[in-house]
Amino acid sequence: MPDDARREAGFRDRTRVVDARTALLERVAAEDRTDFLPVFRTDGRTLADPVDAARDVPGYDRAAVDGWAVHAEDIFDASSRAPEPLDVLVDGTPEGADQVPPGATTRVHTGSPLPDGADAVVMIEHADRVGDRVEVSTALAPGGNVGIRGEDVEAGQRLFDAGHRLRPSDLGLLASAGHRTVRVRERPTVGIVPTGEELVGADPDLGEVIETNGLTVATLVTRWGGVPARREPVPDQHSALRAALQRDLHRDLIVTTGGSSVGERDLVPEVIADLGEVLVHGVALRPGHPVALGVIEETPVLALPGSPVACVVNAVQFLRPVLKRVGGLPCPDLPCVPATLDRKAPSEPGVRTFVRVRLKGEGDGRRAIPVRSGGASVLSSVALADGWLVIPENNEGLPAGERVDVELWEFLP
């Protein structure tokens, strides 16, 4: 719908959330830029290539426990009633000989190389030192309490496929398997442009508001694997908005906040249309239907509402999946916890509704208590909430007592 007509009619026709997301994602391609980085700097990064083990792990046969390295054949008949005596090797050093002949033993520690000739390790608890001998009170088969070379990982074994997002334990595995550097995808860059003459950085006067949406969106971008470039607020002027968008077209993605509705000062959708194409303007969700999604010179542009709660809702629904697609990152479902709805949560048929809730209790007794259903500008309601209840378009609210899944949008491990 043309902008003038939209201003007259408002948002009578709204695109469903899934259709709006699909329309934007169809115009987004993953970037192929990569970096070679030291393994210790790759937590949270996405592998650009498959990675195979460069060495065996462990790289040698090793003791799996603290104890005594032995020939298993020497202690075949050992028991607590008839312990088997073995000579303790001294050979110029107190303990820890490199070779163990039949009938002898030497002390080893967890992780130390298994001496030549030995094929098992008796735990300390099953051996008693008596002078120059050790009496072993248990039998072991060859390989008992021994970590065999390559037991954990064999050289050439596939560790991770391309597209895997690295976790702290993965870094340890990469290092132990002989990798000092790996090739990862570059983080996608996001230009963040807050709009509105009323926005200030601090100490607002009458009629002014501290700019917070840019901070919130920039933090979400970082958490979701991108690199934000947060700009100073831009006034609601066509020329200023045009220059601001053109300035960030070299980035992978642009996000504006504010100026996305149909008022006289809501100019961002017009500017996107002038420079490129508006794919969607007005989405059937609450709070936050005045969102615009477009493309300028192949750069996706998301015009998020200026109301703080609506801004967060739309960032999760649209910015997160687009950012993941651009960066070639996996986009798993958000974590959820089950709960019982404490009281009715209303919604409008045909509109996907997002309800802020607090969680009380644990396990089967966990309750989801709606914080409030309205108030798209009340940011404190998001900070005080523990999660979000999503009511699909085909529901006319949810009754008290309903078992629901609460999405944890700002989950911290």
C-alpha cells in the first residue's frame, strides 16, 4: 500500500509474522567472509570448514588411574587372600621406571605414559607396599586401567562439520587434537540507527527521552553473534534519514528504531522505498505491528518501532533470524520452560500476541504470571519479566490453568 494511503487507512491489512519473516529471508544470502583465528578466540564463532583431528588423543598409551604399572599375566591369580608380590623397580630413581620387566612393577600417575612392557595398571587401593615389593590383591586383564592411544579421538576423525558454532568444550577438543587455529565465519556487521528529535544520550529536558532502543538492539546483536555499529540519533527529516541509511549500506544489515508507523513524522518506510524496496509494512503481532522490512541495494533493512517493548518483540522475531542467515549461523529455537498459566491471557484473533510473564515455583508447580498485556512503551515490564508467552494467531487468548511453554528470550547460562 502506498505511504499516503497507509496514512489514511492505518494498518487495516497486516502481514502474518511467518509470512513477513519469509519475505525478508528470501531476499537474504549468507556472507562468505571468513577469518583464521587462534582457537582460544573462537568461542561462539561458527566454523567455515569441517575440522578433522590432526593427531591421536591421547597420543600415547597412558595410565588411567594412580597406581602401579604391571604385566597383567603376573597378577592373573592375585586376590586379597593370596596377593601377588612384585619387585619395585628402583634402578637409580626412586620410582617411575621407563621399562617394566616380568615380575616387576613401577609407580605411575593418572595420565602418565605407560612404561614399556607394562599392559595394565593396578589401583593404589589394591596394592600394599612391603619393603622393596608391592603385594597386589586383584587380577587385571591386559588393558586394565589403561587409556589406549587414540581411545578418545583418532587422527583423521571428523570432529565438527562446517556451520558448527563452537562452545568452550569444543575449543579444548580442537586444541587437544592438534589445532592451534581454525577458519571461522566473520561476524555480520549491523548498522543501528535510532531516529527521532526527542532522543538524547542523557539528562533529558521536558519533551526529551533517553535513547535506549539502540543500546538494547546493539546488545542483542552482540549476543546473537553480530558486530553492532550504533549511531547517534537521527532527526525525523527525509534528507537526514536518507543520508543515515546510505552511510551504512556497506554493512550486512541495517536496523532503524522509531519512525516506522504511519504518522506525519514516521518517514523511515518512505525513505526505504525511495532508496530500495519495502517488502512488508505492518505485521499482525502485538505489541509492535508498525514494523517495516525492506531491502536497499541488497542490504536488508529492518525498521523497528520506537516503543521499547515493541522494539524488543520485533528484534526477536525478525532481526535474530535475519542476522543468523546473513552470518551463516545456526538459528536454534529459543529455550523454553513449561509452566501453568496463572490467569487468563487475552489476545486478538488473527494476531500473534506476546505476553510478558514472571515465573514462580519449580517443576510441575511452576506458574506463569502475566506482567501486563499492553504498554508497548513500558520497558520495565520486560526487565521485570522472566520470559514470554506466545499466543498463536488462531487463539482467542489462553485460559487460566493452561499448560504453556514460556520462551526465555534473554536467557543467560
